[in-house]
Amino acid sequence: MDADVAVIGAGSTGSMALWQLARRGVPVIGFEQFGPGHDRGAAGGETRIFRTAYLEGAEYVPLLQEAYILWRELEQETGRRLLTLTGGLMIGDPQAQFMKNVLESIETFGLDHEILDEKAARSRYPQHRLLAGEVMVLDKMAGFLRPEYAVLTAAQRAEELGAVIHRHTRVQAIEPAVEHVRIRAEGKDYIVGKVVISAGPWTGKLLPGWEQWLRVQRLVMTWFATSNPQAFAPQNFPIFIRQTNNYDFSGFPTIEGCTLKVALNTGYGKVKDPDELDLRVPPEDLSKIKGAVHRFLPDLIPEPLRVNAYMDAYTSDGHSVVDKAPGLPNTVLLCGFSGHGFKMAPVMGQIAADLILDGKTSFSISHLSANRLTPV
Ligand SMILES: Cc1cc2nc3c(=O)[nH]c(=O)nc-3n(C[C@H](O)[C@H](O)[C@H](O)COP(=O)(O)OP(=O)(O)OC[C@H]3O[C@@H](n4cnc5c(N)ncnc54)[C@H](O)[C@@H]3O)c2cc1C
């Protein structure tokens, strides 16, 4: 036996599963087709939003609160800074469904927040040009993560605790037997007791038939220069999500002091093959985000200085799958994080460890079951 558990894919969630399993003293090996912390999958692009007042549903709040604790623990164990709290602004019409969902999370769990009416919002955050009637909800437990660095950090910490990670090693097949699972990678066979699959956008390539449940979506990130860097420094400019007048976009403070990432939350088309992600972004594809920046962020220069394409796997309802893998004994599957999984990666790693070792978890994850899926 090569290990008690193997983790296939040491990206966002897989690196955290490796860390959590190694922390519990479990002999674990990981397989990563690139190097941990690479930017070719779902974890590239410098920053990720962390937030707690969750527009995707109040059922996520306990998961996010636990994720926050685990981010801080990973920082403590490694001495690295991964999460910066800036607060998070949800901006829009107070009657919009996403604002109602945010308020429901706040009310249900008593989350620390402020509601800024139009006048207060205009005076406190003049960086944003508001439409009449728009308000801001400030989520106090929100900020940004450093995704590539965080993945690398979790993978390295797992190794310090005894995990073995096979880098640049792509798994070709997973073959369950009665007492063990055989993994075929780069012409070599490995025998392990159990498997966590966390292959992100490649899940459909690794698991035949899964393309029907997961759509790989291309997302383009854009960085704009500002004429007023101080106004967009992390202490002055919370991360934000804004759904307004046909625009759904989000942004971050400046990290290096001259540009900030402002990007559409909506996809830029389906990726047929994650090995062939198209990194080219024609100018016409940028007109919408340029329009949003021009209209709503007057201190930014509305021509992006930096443009990059990434991808994530989406389910039809926008909720991930965190469950025992259907038809694959002794296997747990983490996938389909649908554009919002990074912030909760550590708790997903913890739940994967619970499920693979104990067959159950104390977290409420029925909304993430595999049997609810409908074709994409
Ligand atoms: C541009 C963009 C912006 C986003 N913004 C946010 C945000 O602000 N906040 C937020 O919370 N979430 C955000 N998300 C979503 C979040 O980043 C993803 O949901 C999350 O990273 C998915 O993690 P994963 O582990 O499923 O995939 P990944 O991180 O891609 O990990 C999968 C790993 O598996 C490896 N792999 C795949 N197949 C194999 C194989 N056969 N053998 C070996 N290795 C393999 C891959 O190389 C990869 O490293 C964003 C996503 C994108 C793309």
C-alpha cells in the first residue's frame, strides 16, 4: 500500500485536504499535474474574495465561519499572511434578490455589518458612483485571499506534516477494488486505501460521464490603473460585489499601489477542453467591463492594463459537490465550486477528511450532495 489516502489534484481544495489529512496523522499522497500554486486552473489571478454575509445562501455561513478559523490557523502554522480583512461591500438596489440574501445571512447568524443608505454610502465610499436608490451593505468579516500563495502554503505545510506530493504527475485512471483503490499516473500504479478527487475544471476529463454534470466556464480577470492609489488602498477600499443595471461585477483594493482588479462575475463562454483554455481575449469581449468601470468607478482609467483568462467548473444550480463519489467506492469528490469556492477551500478540505476517514461530517452539507445534480 502506497498510502492510506490519495488526493488527486493539489489545487484549491485538494491542497487543503492534504493539509487536513496530514494534520490528523494520516499517511497521504497527493498528485498534481502541475506544481501546487500554479495559475492554470481555478486558483489563478492574484486575489480571491472572502466574505461571510453570503448572497449564495445563509446555509453557507457556518462553513464560512469555520473557513475563517482555518485560514487563520494555516497562517499561524506557517507564518504567512494569506487573508487580509478589508470589509466587503455589497452594492445594489435594496430590493434586489442578492441583497435580500445577504441580509438573510446577516439576520440569521447575527453577523457584524453596517447598512449604508444612499447618502451615507456616497459620502463614505466616493470611489463608487451610485445610481439613485442604491445602498451598500458592509460585511465586516470580508476581505481578500492570495490564492496561488495559499495553495502553495497548504501543500508545503502538508508536506512538513508528512504528506508526499507527486508534482507534475497527472492521474490517468482510478480503479476501485474491494479493499483498495488503484491509481494510474504517468505509467506507474499506486495502491491506496481511499481517494479524494479534487480535480477542479479537469473533473470531467478524469471521471468519464461527469461532463454532463459540470460545465467548465471561462472567466476573464481585468486590472485597471487608478489616478488615485491612496483611495484604493486596502485600508480605504473594501472588496465589493455590485449587481446593477445589467452589470454583475466585483473588485478589490490595489495590492501593489497602482492597479486594481475589477472583473465581471459572469462567464466568458464554455471551455470545451480544460487543457486548451483559450488565453486570448479579443477587445470586443472587454467592452462590458470597460463600460462598468467607466460608469461606476470614476477614478479608474477604463482601459485594462492586464487581462488574463482562468476557469472553474460549474454545476447547474451553482452549488458544489462535496460527497462520496457515486459509483466509486472509498472515494470522496469535491468539485463544481461554480465561481465561489476559494474562500471555503480549507473547510472543504476538513470535510473531505471527515468523509474519507469517518464516512460523515458534523457540517450541514445536504445542499452539496451529488444526487441533487441535474445536467448542465
Ligand atoms: C477567475 C476566477 C475568480 C474567482 N473568484 C473567486 C472569489 O473571489 N472568491 C471565491 O471564493 N472563489 C472565487 N473563484 C472560485 C474558486 O477559485 C474556485 O471555485 C476554486 O478555486 C475551485 O477549486 P478546485 O479545487 O475545485 O479547483 P483547482 O483549484 O483548479 O484545483 C484542481 C487541481 O487539480 C489538478 N488536476 C486536475 N486533474 C488532475 C489529474 N488528472 N492529475 C493530477 N492533478 C490534476 C489541477 O492541476 C489543479 O491544480 C474564482 C474562480 C475563478 C476562475
